[in-house]
Amino acid sequence: MSSGTSSPPDETAADPETSETALETARRQLEHAAAELDLDPNVVERLRHPTRVQRVSVPLRRDDGSVEVLTGYRAQHDDARGPFKGGLRFHPHVSEEECVGLAMWMTWKTAVMDLPLGGAKGGIVVNPKTLSPTERERLTRRFAEELRDIVGPNTDIPAPDMGTDPQTMAWFMDAYSVQQGETTPGVVTGKPPEIGGSYGREAAPGRSVAIIVREACRYYDKPMDDLSVAIQGFGSVGANAARLLDSWGADVVAVSDVNGAVHDPSGLPVDEIPSHDEEPEAVTENAETVIANDELLELDVDVLAPCAIGNVITGQNAGAVRADLVVEGANGPVTFAADSILEQRGVPVIPDILANAGGVTVSYFEWLQDINRRKWSRERVNEELENEMVTAWNAVREEYDERDVSWRTAAYILALSRVAKAHELRGLWP
Ligand code: GLU
């Protein structure tokens, strides 16, 4: 292969609504929530924009010796409440706009959880399936070097996201530490536990989805042992949520991966189905009947948890969703248009910034363990996560009960009022 830049993602197939950028969605959601609050418009204006976006070229030496120059980003949205925080993704659809939108969501996510952190997101425009393990390592190390000036344990702390994992974070931490001349575990979270990672971090986003499903079902008087759940995506979020809900007595009736979904109205043996981390793309391998991913979204179930990618419930299919409740495990799976259709139809949507916030919450625990040089047991992590999730759920529920708004807007109101208060107290320099 000759040297050159990576080709841009093919978006020609996307319809106009699903191609609404994460930034457009995030700004619309911000304005929607700000309208409910008596906020200083100057603060809202500041929050519409990122603090900084770093664009870098990342040269990658392929195994065949050729050099390809890939594009990477780090968008830092807001750090009024603490250091920037958020994942790094390796995905062909990564773009500047997407990173900024996702960084805004991280600001609200850390604020909903009341963590002393801000919001950021980054990534490289690359299809991770095309990378060998050695290429992936070289790419990660070089990306860490290109971002070294703007990340750090007190400034901006990356984490795993789509297409990245604990091993990626281990390489990132090593590259940063070697250049700094000291081992700095607190520069990233989501590392393997052997090198400063936290027990329970990988399972945490799925665990928080399950906890929020449980709390929401309690709120709507739906008993767990009678609950039918459909889960899109069987990666770390979907598989962990499915297995926990199953162990609490719910019937997980459908799960899926990119190849399709398996469905059994009497409940699936979710422990026996390999998650993406255990064996990639194997969900439908031994299944007798396979249904399409789109059909999973339209099953008549109590709870639908889209835990795979963004923009899967759109203006086109929101009318066909038959679940009584939607809980967002992925970031941004329900578009702005779909959100209003579901609201009109009386289908509550519990938003990503609350439901999958277990990931960043245990990232915060990991960072505390790193800077204090003191490891927590898995039991302590899970117990503290349970407390943080229930506290955040109760705070969002209070907003929801007090105002005539959706769950998403209630969560945004809580987050935005905390971030706006931090800006008001700190003021504008100079
Ligand atoms: N990428 C995850 C998210 O979207 C985790 C971020 C973090 O742990 O910093 O919430």
C-alpha cells in the first residue's frame, strides 16, 4: 500500500435524519433544556462551543512497511467542574463534529453523576478491523505522543470507547509514561487492573444500564421477575447488562450483534451466548432462528436497551417501537426526531448520560485509586457504583416528578444547572 491519507467515511448511504451530526443533536438538546431553566444566556452560549479541538495526523507504519497517515482528534468541551474526561474511539465515522458532540455529552454525563470532572472525546478515523495487533499498538502509541501536550492526570484523562479496550489504554499509558519519565497511571482510565486499572471498570457501563432498568421498572411498577428485555449489541455494555438482568430474574428475550439477533420469548441463556469480547460476532452462530437487528428494535417487550451504536432509533422506526420503556446503553442511540415521536407516544426514554454513566463513574474511581496509589476491591467498586447510580437516579427522578418534561430533559436540567453554577461561581477570565 502506498502512503496517503485515510479515506473519509462513506456517508452517502445515510438518510438526512440519521446523518444529523452528534453535535447538532447535542446542541438541540442543550437549547431544549436551557429553555426550561432561568440560565444566563452567556453561559449557554459558552457551552455551545468546545474549549478546544486538537486535530492530529497520525502516521502508521503498516506491517508491510508502507506508511499511512490517519487523522485523529481530541475535543475538550468543558472543564469548569474538573479535568476533561471521556473516551477515545477507533472508528471509520470519527469526525471533528462527532467528537465535539460526544464531548458535550460527557460534560453532562459527569455532571449528572456529580463527578468532579468535565467532558471530552476523541478518536482516530480508522476501521479497527483492518488493524493487526502490532499496527494497533503502533497507532495507539503514536496517537498518545501526538496528544501528549493536552492530556494528563490533572488536565484530560482519556478512556476506552468504541473500537478501543483496556489493552489500548495500557499502550497509551506506557507511551505517555515513557516520554514523561515516570509511570503515570492516572493519565487514562479503563486500564487492565494489573497496571492501575480498577476492578469492575469493564463491566461498569452494562452494570449501570441494569441498575437503571431496575430503578425505572420499580418507578413504573414493573416487577423484575416478569420483565421481558431486548438488548441490541452484545459487547461489554449489552452483555454485562443482559447477564446482570438475567441474574436478577428478568427474561432477556433478544440480543444481537452486527450479524443479526437471536430471539426467544421465554428467555435466552445469556451466559452461554459469547459476548463480543469473548468471541467477536458469534451471537447468532448456533442459533436456529435469527431475526434482523431492525426487528429486535420493534419487539413487543417491556424494556428495549439499544447498547450498540448511535442513531438506531430514528424518525423512520420510532413509530414501530413496541417496548414500554427504552433505556439507552449506547451513546446517542435515539435521534432527536425519534425522541419527540416516542415522547408523543408516551414511551419513556431513559437517557445515555444517566444509564451508561457507570463507565465514567468507575473511571473516576480508577483515577482516585491511581492518584492515591491504593487499590479498591471489586466489592467496594460495585457497592460505591450502586450508591452513585441510585443517587443520580433519584436526583433525575426528582426533576422529572417536579416538571412536565421527558427523562432526557430532566437529566439535562440537572446536569446543566450544575455546570452553569460552576461557570457562574468561577466567572469569565479575564
Ligand atoms: N467512553 C465511555 C463513555 O462514553 C467512558 C468514558 C470514561 O470513562 O471516561 O462514557
